[in-house]
Amino acid sequence: MPDLDAEDQKLVTLARSARARTGADEGAAVRDSDGRTYAAATVDQPSFKLTAVQAAVAAALSSGAEGLEAAAVVTADALVAEASVHAVRDVSKAAPIIFADPSGAVVEVLHS
């Protein structure tokens, strides 16, 4: 898999940390067009559910982000959830989505 630049590796590290902190199935982080980062974990409540990516995108947007540069998701699942991809693509058609396993090893980078 491709080597990540320092900023994209930071997203993977933040996503791993969010996942570990909560014990969630999935952790995610996004970087907005101003370079700010937002991390989140899966939200699974009786009244609503969010993938970690959806939660991170929501945090970015609610903080005033106008675009996304990149996203990372860390999970043991074999595929990135379609809802996660859509959450990023709704904001940025070109932002890469880095898919990593729980160890932080990059499995795939999804491009538009």
C-alpha cells in the first residue's frame, strides 16, 4: 500500500485513538480545507446510529468547515461502509478516504 504523507498519517493515528478510547468498532478522522482535524468513533444509540466517518464529518461541518481535504477510517471490517463514503463525498468529491486496519496499516485509499 502507498506510504502516507505526515498529515494523512496523523489522520490514521487520530482515528486509531478515537477507536481505542471508546472501544468502538470504528474510528475516523477528517481534515478540513483549513487544515483542522476532527476525530470520532462509531455512535450506536437506540435512537440513532452514525458511522465514525459520519460523526467526524458532522463535527467538522458543525464547526464551520467548508470542505474536506482527506478522511481516514480505522476498522477491522473488510469494507468501508457506503454511508461513510457518501458522508465524505457529500462535502468533497475529491478527498481521499484512507482505509486502515486496527494496527494502522493502510489497506486501501479510495479516490473519487
